[in-house]
Amino acid sequence: MTKSREIRLKSRPSGLPTHENFEMVSVDLPAPGPGEVQVRNTWMTVDPYMRGRMNDVKSYTPPFQIGEVLQGGAIGEVIASNDPSLTVGDLVQSGNGWREAFNAPASTVQKLDTQGLPSEAFLGVAGMPGLTAYAGLLRIAALKPGDVVFVSGAAGAVGSLVCQIAKLKGHKVIASAGGPEKMKFLTEELGVDVAIDYKATKTLTADLMAAAPEGIDVYFENVGGEHLEAALAAASPFARFAICGMISQYNATTPVPGPSNMAQIIGKNLRLEGFIVSNHWDMMPAFIKDLAEWHKAGKLKWRQTVREGIETAPDAFIGLFSGENFGKMLVKLS
């Protein structure tokens, strides 16, 4: 029997999640059955979208159930196999995060070829967040030559790669994040043209319009609220908005009023399109090819914020909503 600790949803949050919404339980895993493997996780991810799954509402993914282990991306090592497709020592990727080890059919985990990248990168820059940035900027926003790009949440896992892709393709990039350390990261490491500290600014709209007097052509939306209002004000005619997330609203307990200037969508002929990365898996081969080339050429940078141990997973998740993460928030399990 293999011992494993796992994090379960104890109660549904109202507003910002607290420790009381989680519980850690120890379980014993039997040997894997026919067609199964046993995996010990080495890394797991926490992501803002998981907050929506804690509510008992119908969405694009089923809600987490009270009393059941949470789910999320994970990288692990096969420690026992009862299926010929995988052997002990193989690295695999799965959706069985929030636990130290698990049994599962071999067909439900993916053998991982790291292609020279650290394995945990496949939970961040080379995984779902990376593809989100790639698909959102190139397909949804349909980036074209000469576009001025504005990115909110720009120091996070998705936003930081959006900034880099846009710069690699020769665009002016304006980025918003919170705090002087993130400002330095955006300008000195990622090379954005203008970084706006939304925590320090008096008027985000005024700062954005000063940074882009010519107007913005693309807005990559991760935050919502005041950021969306500023982007609408600064948008050029026919600008395209890729609506990836609105983290400022995920923990709201009452309806959040929309921007006061939504009518500009009409006069400026704007296109606002929300998207879910799971509808764009067909872009993964092209994304990995481009990513590998950028990495090999030394043109790609990413940050990770790492917490140690399964017991830190709730804190890591809660920290996403106060901007504690620099780049991808990860939990190292072993």
C-alpha cells in the first residue's frame, strides 16, 4: 500500500476562499489494477479558473464536489505499472493534482517528452497557460503587423508569455501589473515598452492613454473591471479584445457593475471575444514548435513561484487572488 495525502473541498467558498474550505486527508493506495498505473506527483499547479469550479454552478467544466479531492494539472513519475504502455520511471502529465499519488487508467495520463525543458514548465509556459497566451494572441486577437498590444495581469503565467510573443513579433507592448518588482521584471527582463503599476496609479485610464496616444489595437484581458474600462477608452477603431479571464471578479459576492463606457464598443467597431483554451488544442503542435525554437535561441524567459509540500496548496491557490505569484504558481510535491 502506498500512502498519499490529498486536498479535498470541505465547503464552498463565499468570496475569497479560506483554509476552512479545504481539508487534507491521508489515504492508502492499493497496487494498480489491470490497465492502471500508480503515479507519484512531483509538481502540481493552482490556477484562477479553479475558483469557478468551487461554485455549484453549471459552466464549461463540472464543479468540484464537496468531500471529493480537487483536480488540476500535475506532473508525476510512474512508480508502479500494470499496463504495457508505461513503465516505472516514466514521467507523465495528468489532471490529477491536489494529491501526492494516485492510481488511474494508463489511458488517462500522458507520457511526457520534456524536449529539453524542465518538467514543471509543462504546467506553465509549455502547458495550458502557455497555449492560452499563444491561442489568445494569435488566433482570437488575430495579431497583425503594427498592432499596439495592451496586456493586463502581465506578470502572471499567461500574461508574461503574451508580452514576450508580442515583442518577439515586433510589437509595441504596454503591460499592467502590481508593484515595483513586477514593473522591473516587465521592463528589464521581458522588454515591454511601458509598464503600468495598477496598484500605484491614480487613474489607470489616463496612464494607458498616455502610454498609447496612438491607441491600442489588441487587448489581452486577464483582470476585468477598471482594466477593461481603460482598454475600451484607449482602443483604436476595430481593436480586438481577447477575453481570457477577469480575476478581479472571481471572488465577488454581489453582482459587479460593468464598465461605464461599454457603448464605445459600437462607435469604435470593437470585437470582444471570450475564449477557453480547451477549444484550441489543435494549436499545440505549432505552439510547442515555436516555443522550443524561442527557448533554444535564448529568447524566452519565465518566472515560477514555488510552494513546497501538498499542505501549502491552499495557501498557493489563495495567493493567486492577491497577486502573490510571479509568473506561474506551482506546488512542488517531491
